[in-house]
Amino acid sequence: MVRTQILLSEEQAVALREAAARAGRSMADLVREGVDAVLSQRQLPGRSAIKHRSLAAVGKFRSGTPDLATNHDTHLAEAFGS
């Protein structure tokens, strides 16, 4: 375990203390459960999923500029008004 410090509003602290007492658990245990819930909703895709999505996008978009790959610097400079 890693010790950390958090700041709660007075209302949050009271509600958490009461919830912990009702559940027969520690406040820290409920906080860890809450952190796990937040992190499970925000999981980033793994390397394999990112690679799959990237490969699926290949060839799906067209610029309409036939020499874009060859003259990309020129086209970029024109787009930025250089």
C-alpha cells in the first residue's frame, strides 16, 4: 500500500465516515473502492487496441492532392500561410 493524503469537504468526510460505519469497513477501504471504480471507467486502450484502430484507419481518408506525400512540406507551408 502507498500512503497518500486527500482533502474532503466536511460533508464528504461525515458521509464517508457514516457509510464506513454502516458497512463495517474503514474509510480508507471505501476510498480505495471509489478510486477503483473511477479507474475502471477510464481505462486507456492497450497497445494492441491502438494498433488495431490505427490500421483500420489506413486508407480511409483522401486529401484530393495527388502529390501530397511527395510535396508535403510545400503543402503544409501553404496551409499555414508561410
